[in-house]
Amino acid sequence: MSHTTLASLPATPRRRLPPGPPWPTAAWNTVRFARQTLSFLQELHERYGDLVTLPTVLGPWTLVFHPDGVRHVVQENHFNYRKGGISNQALRLTLGNGLLTNNGDSWLHQRRLIQPVFHRKQIVAIGQLMAESALAWTEEASINAGQPLDLFQEMSSLTLNIACKALFGADMLAHKERVLQASTTINHLEAQAFYVPGLLSLPTPQRRRLYEARNTLYTVVDALISKRHQASTESDLLTLLLDARDEETGESMTDQQVRDEVLTLMVAGHETTSNALCWALLLVAQYPDIESRLREEYTRVLNGRAPQMGDLPQLPLTRMVLEESMRLYPPAWAFARQAIAEDEIDGYRIAKGAYVLMFPATTHRHPDFWERPDVFDPERFSPECSAGRHRFAYFPFGGGPRVCIGNQFALTEALLILATILSRYQLRLLPETNVIPEPLITLRPRGKLLMTAHWHEELA
């Protein structure tokens, strides 16, 4: 069927809900969303247009695909849309009342407290840690042994190592494996809870496993907070969080608030960055011409040395590769809000309490904004091609007042790791490896992502 855009939709009565599948298909819609998420969303977009009502066994969902609709929800009328619904309930079981799950005045208070922690000068200070950690990874014996690597596991371990060092200094190293395992367990269980109401609120085996994983994280983080209270000698993000004061009231965060923010940064932060790295490295390995151009960029700028944060402005192709990979495979593939009051988008009624979902994974391939949307083409993000593009045609970090507070931290980390690895190695996917995107809490490769690493000939 022909594609319908917001601009071309016919005039409709204000009280009418957006179009969508018939209500008796609710059970089948829920199954398809769970099992064929990305292709099902694309099908809904093509069949019903840019604003869709999807009946499910969990109630009707409002799906927003057009950048104008996304802008309305997260920016223009953001006061009417709060974090809520089943996705937020599942996240709060682990992350408590951190910035990712909080709402209203409490969220705004936390945001003001935490904002200085992500000031550019703090990111510059952590940039050296990021660069050193990435270089250390390339020098590990296991990487240079010529054996297949599970790239997802490797990138998860590397980004968690950086997150833990940035948050806790050297104090976290002894706990890294426990934290990584607990984080993986939480990601899978919370994704399952999205489709199975009561999975984590009733006394199920899944809830027991989630609480065990959560308690592992609580125990580790609480102990480190207590240790820092006793002897604050580290100059890391945990110290900054504990020392943060509201400029108006002078209030600081409670230990529980600090723990919630630490867990949000540790679990959500490392997971999204590791996914972005995996997709970028996988795509580069499949496009030798782009890989060759990257090598030329590294030869010209780095000349054989390891990259530092100051080099990043001189590595434009690396940034374009990362941005294009996050267009095709955005780690935060979906955003959810709940309408506080009735609203209207393009003449359609958004009911009070409506569960509103936005999907970078679909909007980033909207044919009205992206030519050949399924093709990997980093040149889309050159200054010339980016000029004039709709702000919400590309929103991997969300947008509006709730744009991800750690976006510059994540971009800096990912760029330094990409430049360090790709300036030294060619990565190749094992022929028998089947790469399938898996939309859990984040968009990650399903199963193992097996690749081999080979030194560039001139560096061998």
C-alpha cells in the first residue's frame, strides 16, 4: 500500500482515535509485537500511517512514527507526557527513582543536582580513562590470539569497566564480573516483563531471579557508598554525586537517591554504549570501502599512535559511522510516555492515560526523511547532508527536556573506542554467525556476535 504521512492524512473529527488494526486482533498483535517487533512496527507504519492505535491484551497503545508527533510528545507538550506504563514499572523495580524513571518536580530536582556531573570538564577528565581502557583492551592476549571473539561480551565488559572506573575509581574492579552478570539478567527479565503482566510483581521464579540480581547490585553499590563516606579520597563520579548540592536549597541527595542514579548510569549507560559499538563495528566490517577510508583518516590524524579525546574533532568519518550505525540500530530503540490529560496530534485524539510509544528504530528509517533508508551510508551525517534535517528524524538519545543526560559521555566513549580498535584491527564476522537484532530493553544482537580480529598489515 502507499505510504501515508501526517501531512497527507485527511481531515478527521477531533474525537477520533488514530487508525490501526481491528480490536479483535489484540492477542495476535501482542504476539507479533513480542516475536517480530521491528518488522511488525514497519508493517504497521506502512499500512496505517504515522500515528497508529494498536490494540493489545495490555490495552490500546498509541504508536507515533512521524518526527512531528515525536516532537509534540517529548518537547512541545512534554508537560502532558510522563514516564509511565508497564515499561517504566519494570525499570523502577531495579533502577528505583533515578532520572530514567522519575517524574515531575522530583525528576527536575534530580536533574539539576546531577547536571554538573556531566559538565564538559568532567567528560574531558574521564576521556583519558576511556582512551587508556580502550588501548588496554586491544593489547590483551586473548584479542591477539586469533581466536573468535564474542564481540558483544567483549564490548559489554569494556564499557562496564569504563563506567565502573568513572563512577568508583579502582574500588569496583573486584566486583566487575558480578555486576556484568547481574546487569545481563536484569535486561532479559525486564524485557520479558513488558509482555507478561505480573511476571515481576507476582511471586514467580523470574521475580526471584530479578531480585537476586538487583540485590547483587545494591550490595556492591551500597558498600562503595559507605566506603566513600568514611574516606573520600577518590575524584570520581560517585564523589561528585555525593557532594552535589542544590543551588537554591543546599540539599544533597540521600544515599538511596545516589544509589538509584549510580545504577541508572552503570546499567543503562554501559549497555547502550556497548550495543552502539557492536553495531558500528559489525557494519564497518561489512563495508571494506568505508573501512579503508577510516584507515586513511587514522593514518592522517594519528600516524600510528593511540587516539586521545583531543583528536576526536579531526576524526569526522568516525563520528559519521557511529551516527549512521545508531540510525540503523539505535540502542534505545523505543521511548514510552503516558498522557496525563487528553491531547490531540494531527487532529487525532490522544486519550487521557494513553500509553504512547515512539520508536527511533522505525522513525530513523522513515522514507520521507531518509533516502534508501535501509542502506548504511555514513555520508548522511556530513554537515552538508545534515543541514535542515528535521530535529526528530534522528533521536537516538531522546529529546526535549528529558534528552539523555549522559549523551556526550556515551558519544565520547564510543568514538574513542571505535578509533582505538579500528586504527589497529580489521574485524571479520565468522561466516556461520547469523546476526539478528533483539529488541530487549536495548537493541542488541541476539546470541553471540562471533568475530575475529586481525592486525592491519602495516601495523603487524
